[in-house]
Amino acid sequence: MSESRLEPRASLIRPLNDGSRSSSGAPVTIVGDRPPLPHATLAALLSGCDLVFAAVIPLLLRDRPTGIAALEPPGPRFTMFAAILAVAFIAGMGGYAQRSLSSLQAQIGSMLNGVAATVAVSALALAALDRDASVQPGWAALSVMAVALGLASLRVVTTSLITHDAAGRFAPRTVLVGGGENGARLIQLLRHTGDRSLRVIGFVDDRSSRLSDGARVVPFLGETEMLFALIAKGDVDQVIVALPWSAEGRIIPLLRRLAVEPVHVRLAPDLIAYHFAELGETRIGGLRMIHLADRPASSLSTLVKRVEDVVLGVLCLIAFAAPMLLVAIAIRLDDPGPVLFRQRRTGFNNREFEILKFRTMRLGMATDEAGAIRQAARADARVTRVGAVLRRTSLDELPQLFNVLRGDMSLVGPRPHAPGTRAGNRPFEQVVACYAARHRVRPGLTGLAQVRGLRGETDTEAKLVRRVESDLEYIETWSLWLDLLILFRTAMAIVTMRNAY
């Protein structure tokens, strides 16, 4: 996180009137920090505008020609009923909740769901009243689209006013409890994201000797008793407890005191949670938990991919049976030794397996004197004459079809690497922290990185990073269509012998 992105935002941080920092609990006056517009007022204004738009727009479309039939609404009373129903559904879906008003995505989502529910209920009501014949489909479709567009426009204006409000007229005045590392991390996050859903007026802490420099970018109001004095004067709308969760002995009594005060009370996450601020959350046993990751594929997706591997693998073996036999004969005639090269590779769930390839090097030259894996390079002297042809055409990979049918590999996936392989002078695992995430799926005969040209020797760390990025992108976005596209592009790359050696 760069320092430039952590500069204070005037709309978020509002200093004390005299710039003083009270540590003795003396009264502090916050001048000019007027209360925000009540949420109930803002919600009432938005819902009122929604009601007017939803009721008036369909009536404005009355008797306008479409080229097919006149647009005839069922009547003002039914239109008003539908408008009230829409507002009720939007409200029930949280469209007017305080947490939603500053998020355009949340507002649009609840509005569209509310309109869809209204259309369904209105259609059922018309069917029950036997009014189908009086409603032209053209009018109904145009009315729904026009109302949705009008309500969406209202939400664009509302969220724009809230998120660009430099005076903080809509954000609750907020005091943080805790000036340690937890409080500093929260302030840093708010400044980084530019969140205008609250207005921090300062922080309080009973342990002034342990205050973090990162927390001092907002005013220090004093000890915890100062918070309750400000609440009593009506200068605080929201309190965020930003103490470390290990301080349970301090947090629980404080929360019990705050529970009887007329303010919103929030508990900030502990330190490690800030590393996952952009992730969602889930509930288990009623407790909120941070949603970090899912399995790369569902049970159905795993089954589909396995069927793909078996069916296409068998077809490929049948198609390449004769070429593989000719390759085996050529290898034996060119250089004495086994036809196949076997090597331990790391596969799914970090389990090792024995990969099969046509041998392209002279015997005993795959490792150095210390036994470390030596990656093949262009114009590598260890490669045989037949091996050079096999590498250019990628035919040396064909025996891996048996690995695919055996279940060690998949046709498409991250390419398996030998344990201990290095990028530059460091093992792969030390270059990329999330390197092992590649092993969440079966390794592949080809992959997204390979069709992007990221194949061959990883003689620099940058090459490995780009390859791992593509591997992780494939895991996160897998689909059957993506596999087929990669297989097609692999075939094209083999024909052109791009990036092969």
C-alpha cells in the first residue's frame, strides 16, 4: 500500500475546533460538527420519490401508440397499488437501509429485485381479477422498463450526493475506541478506501502511553469517559470499538455500557482481518466468518472435467497410437536407453506422481552433479537429435495421456513441476508465496500459461510469477468452454511450433 494512497481525506477526518488533544477528560466542544441528516429522513425522501415515479410514469404512457396497439393501463388505482407494492418490496429487501444508501450496487440490486417481485405479484393479481384482456403487453413492458430506469436514476443521484458530500451531511459522527494498532489499521483502511459512510471526529483510549502514531492522524479526545460525555451532549452518532479482541476484559464491560446509550455500536475486526477487507463473509452457527476461498470446482464440475479427460484422452490415444509407435522406434535407433523418461512431479493436493515423457536427453543428464534438476534450455547440448524434433513439435508430451487416464493429471491445468526446481537461484516455493495454490487441481498436459506462450525454461523469477498468475487465473475461472478453447489453441501452437524447443 503506497503512502500516497494513505493521505488524509478532509471529508473523513474533522479536527477539533481548537486543535487540542484532551487527555485529562476535560470537556471538549466540537464546533461546527452539526448532526447528520437523519437516516429516516433520507429514506423517507427516497421512498417518496420512488412512489411518485412508480405511480406517475405508467400513467404518462397512456394512449401512446406503439405501432401495434394502444398502450392501455389497467387504471390509476391499480397503478398506485403496484407503486406502493414496489416501495414495500424495495424496503423489505434493504433498499432504504442506512448501509445501502451509500452503495450504488446495493441500491440497484434491491430496486431491481423489488420491481421484479412487484411485476410477479401484479400479474397474479390481474389474473385473479380477470383483467388480462385490459392490459396491453406493450404498455406493461414499457412501463416496467421506464419505472426501473427512473428508479435507477434516482439511486445514481442519491449515492452521488452521499459519496461526494465533502461536508459530511449524511455520515454519522463516529468515535473510535482504541488508539493502538487496531485503531490505526482501521483509520488506514478508511482513508485508503475513501469510505464516506461515516465521519470520524476522533478516538478515545484509556492507555494514552500506548497510542499508535498511525491513530494520531485523527484527534485524540481523551479517555473513555470522554466518549460518554460526548454521547450525553448529543455529539456522537456511532461508536466503533477498535480494541484487540484479546482484550476481552476491556471490551465486554465497555460494550455493556454502550448497549444502553442512544448510538450505533460496532465492533471492528481484529488485526488479521484487515488483510481480507475486500472478501465477503458467511455465517456458520450464527457467527460471522470471513469467506476466504472455495474449492476450485464443485462436485459436478469435477465429474464433468473427469469425463472430459477420459473421453478426449481415449480419443487422443487412438489418434496418436501410430505416431507414438514411430517415435518410440526413432528414440531407440537414435540413442541407446529407455524410450520413456520418468520423473517425480508434484500434483494435486501436493501429492507426488511419476510423469511419463518420451526421452529427449542422453541418459543421466537431467540433473547436475549435486542431483538438482537442470531445466532444458535452447540449444541444450544434452538433447538428442530425435529429442530436438520431439521438443519442437511437443510430441515428447504424448505419453502423459496415460497419466491423464490414470488420474494423475488432466488434459488442461497447471503444468506439473519437479520438486526442487529453481527460478533463477531460488526454489519455486520461495519465489511465489502462493505457489502451492497451483496444486488445488490436477496438473495438466497443457494450460492457460502455455497457450499464452509462458512455457519453457524459467530462468528468471519474473517468468515464474507470470506463469503462476496464469495458472491461478485458470483455477478461478475454470469452465468446460475454457478447457476446449485451451486445447484448440494448444493444437494451433503445436502446428506453428511457437515457443517450443
